[in-house]
Amino acid sequence: MNNNVTTSAGTPNFTSAERRAAVDEAGKASDDFYRLFYKTLEMRPHRVAQLYLDSAVLIWDGNPYVTSDAIKKFYENLPSLTFSVATVDAQPLPREAVGDQKTFMITTGGSYRVSGVGNRNFSQTFVITAHTDKWKIASDVFRTQVHPTHANAL
């Protein structure tokens, strides 16, 4: 019996055992990665861009930053931020997603505090990929979550 699942395009996906192992690996990688990312963002924002691929894309509240140079400039100009991550989810992606490399999608959510402004809720979705011996961000989408009754206050 063939345990491989095939998509409608004919591309083989994970067997159930491979899928379980990939999900477990994604969970471990996400745990390590999100802690490193937010610690770096809070303590060394000028170094956050080192976590991105040179060709990475960051979308921050709808504003695009393409390439690690643009991302570096963006983070260097942010005010001081403190994050409290409440949720983390991770899923493996097909290797073809980023240059035939091991790739995971990580989604985080919680709150952040801008120095002197107060708390805001956020969600963030990363696509990270194995690059040499480190995880690098290929794509990053950050959204401030605004309650509908507060939307006009921003």
C-alpha cells in the first residue's frame, strides 16, 4: 500500500509518519525561532535584519519593505517595543516553497507595547527557511489588531 498522498497537481506530499515528524520539527523550530526573534527585536533591533534572507519581504501593517537593507532601515527607525507572545502555531510547508529548502510557516499573536503609548494586540506570520545552519525569514507579515470600536482612534 502506498502511503503517499498526492495533490491534484500530482505532487507527492508527506506520508502520515513524515507529516507527524515535520509538524514536530516545525513546533521545535518555531519555539526556538520566535524567542530569538522577539528578544532580538526588543534588545537589539538594529540586528533584526540579520534574521532575514537578502531577498526577504516584510509587510508591517500593510507597508511593504523588500530586501534586507530596507528591512534593516525600518527596524532601526522603530520606537522601543516590548512583546508578550500569547500564541504560536507552526506548520511545515512544501520544500518547493523556498528554493527546495526545509520551510515552515509560523504564526504568532499577542500584545506589544510601544514606549509611552500603551498596549496593542498583534498577529504575525513568518515563513522561515533553512539557510546554511540557521533559520532565515523569507516572508514576514505583521498586523496590529484593532478592535472595531477603536479603529478611528489610530
